[in-house]
Amino acid sequence: MASLHKTIDINVPVNVVYNQWTQFEEFPNFMENIEEVRQLDDKHLHWRAELGGKEKEWDTEITEQIPDRRIAWRTISGAQNQGVVNFEPLGLDQTRVTVDVEYQPETVVEKVGDMLGMVSSNLEEDLENFKEFIESRGRETGAWRGEIH
């Protein structure tokens, strides 16, 4: 498995950043390769993306969710990945978001893209897009404050 670790500081309070991150169906608005995310229930999501010119689908299960602190997931079918997003307040109006992802490149194109750092660049760009999205709005589009353990 390959792994990534990315961090970004966002000039919005932690509760706003976290609340927006829980709006998974909004991800296509700031994640370049994500075409659709459907929330099936509180713990399960269906993803559709275009990766390396090929459409991929997978289902994930949220394994841990603590408001304003952490969201962790794992794949239960399809393209293999797992990870965690941590939210750390840096003051009243600033939040550090740290993303750790493990994934399994499957095709030759995906393996080459991974070796060339394209997956890492995509994640960095997605985080920058998220930062711009939430900072420009100043407030979340919705929120889910439930906990999953």
C-alpha cells in the first residue's frame, strides 16, 4: 500500500471546517477527480471518481467520527483505501487539517502516477480547493455532529 500525509491550515474556526468536511456529497465541488459521493447512511458512502482516465467506484465505512477532532474510514468494496482526517484548532479562527491516506494503486497507469507524485499533488490541490471553498464561504453548507466509535 502507498501512503500520503498532507497538512493545511485554514482560516476558519474548527467547528466550521469540521462541519463542512462532514458534507461528503459536496466533495465533488473541491476534489478534482471525484465525480460523485452518495451518503448511504451515517456510516457508509459510495464514491465514483475518474482516476487515470478510468472510472472507479468504491464503498467506504466511517470507522471513527469525533466532532471537531477526527474522521476515519476504510474501504469495504472497490478501490482499496483507508485513512484519517484530523482537525486541530490553532486559535479561534484557524484550523489545521491533517490527512493521512493509504491506498492501493491497481493499474499500471495508477502505479506510474503514484511514482511520479501525481496522487500526492492531487491531494494537495484538493486540500487547497477545500481551503478556498470554506474560506470564501465563511460558513458550512451543512453539518453532521454525530459520533461513530
